[in-house]
Amino acid sequence: MLAAGYAVVVADWRGTGCSGGVLNLGDERFRQDGYELIEWIADQEWSTDKVGMGGPSARGIATWHVASTRPPSLAAIAPQTFNANFFTGMTHLGGIPTFLSPLGWSLYSQPVQEIRVLRTADETCEVQAPKRLLLSNGRHSMSKTPWANDEIVRWFDRWLKGEDNGIDKEEHSVSIMFDVHKTTLKESYAREFSDWPPKGLQYMNWQLQADG
């Protein structure tokens, strides 16, 4: 992003890394911190008043939840490898409790006083704005994939710099890249769709058995 001409701000969640306080996943304070940071960035003399937010994993999670507060200066987001709901996406995958994610967060953070998760739609964000969906396999961070990184820069260029690069007018708003990384594919290939799920998609149930 620096090479594309953007100022980059990286902040640790409250109670993690170099940030003080207590980490309470799902707490409203978690979202409000992000809201206030976005507006602080927009108020800086080096800022154009338009702020973008994104990144993989923890940064992707933060992006989605902060966007739900609709900061006035947040003009575009590009979250990656994230979940929109702490309960179904992190601590109770498929409804089954898992200790790995909470344990991982506790190791990353300062002492955790509470990990609170919600089962309701309170943690979802209805995005009423132009959207573009990028899907890939085998990587935790799509920004490490050149084709995806180029698309993210184009997306920010359109909404933060105001460049009329046509990304919001393209017929195919969904792009899927099957990468050779960690697969048996001999060559990478891509498919594009105008909507998701794509028309004609057929669902299949796979049953786990003792013999695999």
C-alpha cells in the first residue's frame, strides 16, 4: 500500500500487543475504538479525509466490525480471512465449542478478563455499498497473492483516490483464483461470476467415516 501512495496506520486491539486495557471480544468498546481511530486518521493534516481499512485475520475481523459502526470517514474496506460473528466463526465452529481460538487470542493478548461472544445477528454488518468478492485457496492472507493485491489497490484507488478505473462497473463482481500453492493443480486458473452464490450451484453433503 505504501508503494501505491497510501499512508498506512496499524493499531493493536485494546488489550493486545502494545495497546493497554482489556481484550473483550464482542464488546461494543471494541467497535468504538475502531470508529474513533478512523475519525482521528481522517482529521490528520496528511489525510484526505477518506480512510480505507482492511487486512487478513485479526485485521479483517476488526475491519468488518468497525465498519458496522459506519464511521463517516470510512470510504472503503477490504477485509480478508475473517469471520463476521465471534460465536459461529471463532469460538463455536458449527455450534461445537473450540478452545483453540480463545487460547490463541489469550496468548496473543495481555491477560484476558473476559471473552464474550454473541449468538445473535448483532455482530453482522449489512453493507449497503458496491461490493466485490475475491476468493482463493491455500493462503491465510490474500494480500500475499499478487492478483488479489492488485485488485485491492484498484478498489482503494477507486473509492479513496476517486480514480475512475472501472472496477465498480465490471460485469463480473466475483473472482475465484485456484492457486497451485498447496494443491495438486499443475496450473493456476481463475473463474469469474456476476453474483454469489453463482447460478446453477449444486450443494453436496460429505459424510465423515472412521475409514475416511
